[in-house]
Amino acid sequence: MTSWWDLIEGGQSTPEWPYPIRYGQESRISTDVLVLGGGIAGCHAAISAARRGASVVIVEKGHIRRSGQGGAGVDHWQAACANPCSTVSPEEYTRAIVDGFAGYDCGPMRYAQCRESWDAALDCERMGVQIRDVHGEFEGAEFRDPETQLLFCYDYESRHSLRVYGDTMKPCLHKETVRLGIKTYNRVMATSLLTEDGKAGVRVVGATGVNVRTGELYVFRAKATVLAMAHPRREWVFSTELNGGAATFADLNIVGDGHAMAWNAGAELAGMERSYDTAGGFAYIQYGVGYPDNTWFGCTMVDARGKPVPWFDGSGRELAAVRDRFLPRDGQKFMLIGGGLTGSSVTPQTQGNHIDDSLAERIRSGEVVLPLYADLPSLPAHERRAIFGLMVGNEGKTRVPVYETYTRAGFDPDQDMLQAPIMPPDAYRSPHYPAGVSVPQWREIFGGGLMVDWDLRSSLEGLYGAGRSVYGAGDHSGAATSGRYAGRRAADYARDASGPAVDEDQLETERARVYAPLQKRPESMGWKELNAGICRIMQDYCGQFRSEETLLRGLRLLAEVREAELTRGYAANPHELGRVLECHTILTVAEIVMHASLARRASSEHLDFRRLDYPAVDPPEWRKLSPIRRDHGEVKTRDVPLDYHLQPPYASTYEENYVAHGGSSPDTGGA
Amino acid sequence: MDRRVYMVPNPPMPNIPLQFDAAVCNGCNVCVKICRTDVLMPNPERLTPPIVLYPDECWYCGCCVEDCPRPGAIMLVHPLNQSVVVSWKRKKTGESFRLGMKDPPPPNTRPPAR
């Protein structure tokens, strides 16, 4: 009995839940620093806080060994500006990225990444992660530095980003948390933040959680809390029916619980109106079709007749040789490529080499005949092996799902060309073909999160943010570095902070909410139907085009669903309980997105944000952040300059602020 | 064709993300322990492969396969909606292959870079 059919058809009775049921039971835990989320950001936050002498507890919905978006591996380690071969300064890299995002990026978090990414890589190396070609497999390759054995990606001249053997990243981080005596509560879904006197907008004193195997409630009391949970997902589109969770970039656990908890506690969130369109459940196997970007960057693409598709540099000049794809053009200081850093999110100064937009026209005119293939055999041996063997093999969801699965089926990169998906011509405008063909009203939040200061502290005392919990774009090394930084600041705060007290009334309200879905009624509804219903509201009322009219109606509809259908959500076991509670999160995040969309009364190309009633695109007076928060049941917004982090009360340079906020003493790692 | 037939709901989709080889798996439940979305449940029958209770929640990350102490006990099988278009062409011969084809070519045994 292993498959679904065995279970249902075997003529046996339904097996009992395999874990003890502890509904209503409660554990209370006290700690200096509480880290919510045990992914890349959370592990680094916990480790750096523990090294500062704090007692640390991690709360993780899955299991820390392999959970989180970086839990299945990593191939690129970006922004390692401080590595001995880099020609790019942290300041230059930060400014290039912030400018690329037209200012809509988190300056403190980005600068911390550029300063500490290399230190963090060395730290991971000490924990057992391979970050160098120690066996010499790539000796002689242009992207290898013989002295350090480091392997570089994307831009072989400026050498700011590394190729790493990151498949074992999460197990190594896990081991380090154990070594440091950090206690992790696995399978515990954080459900709410606890605040002083149970009020919103004041100091955070801990959190509640529910075990999704046993149903037991956990009450965590903490001097400082680091929110290190992922970004919201499953807001506009949700279907497990197509491909399970296979076709989504985030796993099903990732819904934005942290964002909803922070909002309910009164924290300020920025950038929640920003989104982009997605193919939802129709994407292809991640990194598992031929394409010329990211993990497969630099791969030659040929059409059905074997004709190569041309590559261009950022100025539009066609590149002749394969090696030119990895070198900046004449006069260009460095290129930014990968991790979403292509196309409109980079400035012309750092625009990387690419297969350009004209591919769509070439397909239409018949000049390029579909399907395209990734012509691995034509590449120099080192490049071929780097793409299929190093990058595919270490990037998340590639070791088993792509490398092992494909080679077992006979795929041989030395002989075979992997086909690219056949899509409408315009879909090839994005070089990331595995993402598939997107649908305009199917959207995903991009970069919305906690508004933070130079301590990566939120607007609430005692609450810090790391990784995707924070406003701004991010990647693996960004999660690691912001975790280190936030963990340090949280530990420093906790050292002098008073002992927190839990408000029992607040706890009682949360206890009632958490266990409500256990009541079965004739009109009960499962979590999937709830999730998909909320998605429909978002598609229609808060889709590609929004207006005050649709958003206000959408908010009314969400409020009605909260009072009606959401209360009928039924959970047959603790696992389903977690999933129903996720629907509470999804509904709350939907409200946040609608409020944030109401607050921005202008359209924006940079934010992929369209208001039918405010069609002017990026008018100068709206080049700002409009963070929102909840205050006594009302939504408050304010204007914040995009470069708030370089304006008073802060210093005018990244360096000065970084140093003034503890950055001069990066922790020394585990050695 | 004499067999018992039951009233059962439709199977969740995708059907079988993970195939267990009962001859190799010893029911140690490491995969149950580490699966991020709790797709797997320990089998009530000890020393036997776990139950794939929530195939529709699988992220296809392959960590269970990687962390399994008995190689070959678990095989990850992509949903047909995705795997059916994974294909490749042998450059020299022009032959086409695809993931899941009936008579696949011999495996390529080269391990990933180390």
C-alpha cells in the first residue's frame, strides 16, 4: 500500500492519522531571538544571532533540513563583490541594481548583500558547502581562477558572482544550527505575532504556531523576532490539479503567512501593489527545458533546421563567438544577468548579453523555425559541463528532477540537444522559457514586504525582517546576507531588551481562530476550493487592470467571504488545518494587495501596475513608496522617498549607514 | 476479469510523483521526515514504503530521493503534463528521444560535477 489507489481500493478501512492528535494542547517556549521560517534567510539569521550569544529558536512549517525555496539547492551565488577576483565594488553593484529597479528596491538589504555575500559564501564553505572547483574538473576554463579555484558566472571579466556546488546548502546550514544549540520546531506553522498588551502597532513579543502533524499549539515568547518567511503566493492562481506543486516556483507551503501576521500586528508593508504575470500551473519543468538564460546562461540555441539564434550585447551589436557572451562590451564596466536581472530591470550601462527581443519577429517571419534546441554539443566542453553537470545538478530542483532523471533516460549533453518549449512567438521575449506562457490576470507578488530601516527592523519594535519578508527583490545570497544582518541586529536588541509578556486575551482569540476549522458542518468547504475562490476575486477585481471601483468592490467581496465561506473551511486532520489556515493568510494578503493598490493613484511601468482610473504612467510625483499599515481598523499610508535610506536621519552613503548599524563587525564564521 | 470494484473518488492529479521500489525500501521514513510539504505518511505496516498521501502537494524537488539512504528505493516521476514535452535530438544521427518513451536509449552514467 503506497499509492493512492492502494489506499482507497484495498478493501481496508481508512488508516488512522499516523501522528498523535494534540488539538488544544499547548507548549510555551521562551527565547531571546525567535526566527520565523527556517529557510536560507532564517537559518543564517539564527546562526548569526546564536554566534552573538543569544538563545535562538526557529519555527519551520516543513522540516529545516530541506525546506524553503533554497532548500533543494543553489547554483549561482550573486553579488560576491568582495571576493578577491571581483572588479566591482559593493557600492557600484548596489547602485546598478537599485537603479535597474528604478529605485524600487530595498537599499539597506541590497547593500548588505553586496558587502557580505562573499563573507557568507566563505561561512557556508566552513559549514561544508563546496564553493570552489577543488577537484580541478574545470582547470583551464576561462571562468576559473587558478589561484582561488573559484568559478565565476555570467560575466567572466568582472567576476562578481560565483558558481557554487550548493546542492548540499540546506543540510549544511541545518547541521550548523544543531552545532550551535539552536532549537528548531519543525512542522510548526507560525500563525500570528504576539504583541505587547495584545495591541497592534507596538512591540512584538513573540508568536504562536500550530503543529501541522499533531495540531498542538505553540506559544513562543521572545525578546526579538526575525520574520524570515517567504513571499506571498497562491493569491491569483492556484491549481494542484494540473501538476501538483511541480509547476510553481515556490512550494505549496509558501503563501505569505509572515506578511499576513506582520499586517495583523500593525507593521508597515511596502511594494505590495507590485506584481507580474505568470503561467501558474502551466510552467515547464524548472531548468528542465532548453533555454539561454539563468542556469543555462550562454547556451547556444539553434532552430529546427540547426541555424543558430544570434546573441547580442547590451548596445545591440551581434556577438560572433561563444566566449563573447560572457564578456562585457567595450567600455562596459560589468554586466548584470540572471536571477531576474535581465531586460527591463537593468540599466543600459549594465545590460547583459542576450538573445534579443527580435527573436519573436524572426519566428513570425519564418526566419527562425520552431522548435528551438539548446545546442549543448556545440559548446566548449567546460561551458557544456558547467551548464549541465554543475549548474543543472546544484540549482534547486535540478539534481534529481533534471540531472538524474534525464541522464537515466539517456540524455547525454555531449551528443544531444535539449528541446525548448514550443510557445507563441512573443513568449520568447523573456529568455526564461521554463516559466512558460503567462496569462495577464494570473499574477504573482513581486518584492512586496516589510518596510525596514538600516537595522532591517520593521516599523514595530522587536520585529526584524530577512529575505523575502522584506520589501525588495531578492535571491539566494540576498536571503543569506539579510538573514546574517537581521540576526545580528535582533541579537543586539535582545541583549538589552526587557522580558516580554504574553497577553492572554490575544492568545485566546488566536486559539479560537486556529481551531475553528475543526468543526464539520453540512456546508463545510475544503481548503482548495477556498483558495481557488479567493484567487478568482483577485483575478477579476485586482488583476492586470485595477481601479478604485474594482478594488473597493473586491475588498467588500473579500470581507463577505471572510464572514461566510472562510468560516466554513473544514480540516479533517492537522495537515488540512494548516492548509485551511493558509487560506486565512491568502485572504488577508489579498486585502493588503488591494489596499496597497488603492494607495498608489498612478500607473507604473516599473511596478507592472495599471490603474484604469489613473492611466498616467510613472508621473514624477508618484516616484515614491506608499507603504501601508493597519491602525485601529483603518488603513494608513504615507509617502516615502525611494532613497529614504540615504536621507536624514540616515547618512548620505551606503557605507556610512552600514558601518553605523553594526556592519563594521561582520561575524567571523564558525572557524 | 473477475475482480472486486469499489466506489472511489477520482484520483488526485498528478497521480504518482514518487514510485517506491518495495524490494529496496526498508521503510526507514527518512523521506517522510524531510519532505517539505508532508506528501508522505509512514506506512501503518512497519518496514514498508510510506504512503504517498498527498501527491497533489508534491513540489518535485527530489530531496526525498537525494536523502534516501537506499539508492533506487524512490524514483521521482514528473507529471505527464510536463514530462511529455521533454525531448531531445541526437545531433549526429537526428534521432529524437523523449522522457518516458517506450524504448529509451541506454542511461548516461556520468555523475554531476563534483
